[in-house]
Amino acid sequence: GTRTIPIIQELRLLLETYKHPSHPYLFPSRHLNHRWKHANPEAASHLFQEACEKVGIIGASTHSLRRSALTQMSNAGIPLRIIQEISGHRNLEQLQKYLEVRPDQVRGAVSALSTLSYVRKLPYPDIAPPTPENPLPPHQLSQGLSDSEPEEIPDW
């Protein structure tokens, strides 16, 4: 269906002041039988692909532009609910299929876990990392193991 989406002010000004000397359409049809009518979505997609191929961009589509824009909004920290409103997706599950995740983002998220781990952990000593042959001393283990009585583990 038809829906209204917000646009940035700079684009609004360009569109409001656009005037073509020979036709009223921003995206006119090139088809002879539809001369001086607006281009339909399929024709616009085809024109976009032709233009991309002329400059050496292979595999681009109007749909890939949409995916890229939504992914960039997500990467910029814009809440998914707001992106959903802009994109017109009916639910967040549909929207999340559009959002691409890069391997470096996954690595960054896993690295962030270290900041969330046990608060009182001690840093590694200034020697080689622990190995089975050379483990950390008990006082440096995050579980706080000692030679005294074992601590009872709660039964949740």
C-alpha cells in the first residue's frame, strides 16, 4: 500500500523546487507507449541497475539500497522500533532479516563480554598465560578456590 515517510529537509527542498522543462514527473517513463508518465517501480529498478553497471557496480539494486540504509541506521544506534516505523515493516522479525551483521561486529560484541565478567578478577601476572602445565595460583582464579572447605553451590 501507499504510505508516507519522513525525508530530510535538504531533500524536501530539492523536490519542492524541481521543475523539468518538458514533463511534470521526477522519474518519467522512457517507454514510448507511456511517454511522459511516471516510471513504474520495475522500470525504475531496471534504470538503476543499468546506471550501476555503466559505472562498474555489479549486483546493486534498489532493494540493496533499502537494506543498506536500514543496516546503517541500525549501526548508528537508532532503535529498531524507529527503523521499523521508517521502513514500514509490520514486525521486528521482518525488519531483522534486512539488517546485515559484519564479522567485526560479532567479534566486538564478544569482546564486550570481558567488561561484563566477574568484577573482582585479578589480572594475569606478568608471565606467560596459564597452561595446564603452568596453571594460575588458586588465589588468582575467579572462582576463589582455596585449600579450605569447599564453598557450597546454591541449588537454584
